[in-house]
Amino acid sequence: MNPRNLATAAFTLAALVSGAAMAQTNAAPAKTSVEKCYGVALSGQNDCKAGAGTTCAASQKTDYDADHWKNVPAGTCTSIKTPHGMGSLTPSAS
């Protein structure tokens, strides 16, 4: 291998190693904000308690129960369409 090719290979390797090191130090996990969205969870997939007679996560007995909530990305709740209408930021008034 001639000196020119050797220098190019060494430079390329150094660039790759430093790039990988920078990617690891700058890769902080992004925190996504969430909101409680009522009426969008399937049976047994709610995130927590809602009203009398419930305990907590996975206590929902029916799909899309408007008294149970599921965490969804902030700002998306009211755009989630279900067979019973759209998601809601408040529990049903029953």
C-alpha cells in the first residue's frame, strides 16, 4: 500500500470512529409529552383508573369506554376516530 492510500485509509477510519463517538454522546432520548385521552382504549388496554368500580391499568371491560383513558401523544387525542366518535380530553358525563 502506498503512503497516500495509507493516509487516506487512516483519515477515513479516524472520521468514522469520531463520528460514532459523537453520535453516542449526543443521542439523548427525546421525551414525548402525552395526554390522557378518554374513549380510545381497547378492552384491557387502558392506562389507569377512571371512576367507581375500577382499579387501574388494564381494568377496562369494553372497547372504547368513555370513562377510561389511554396516554396518547399530546395534541392527538381529539383527532383519534373510534366507532363511537372521536377521542376526548374529559371522561363521559355519565
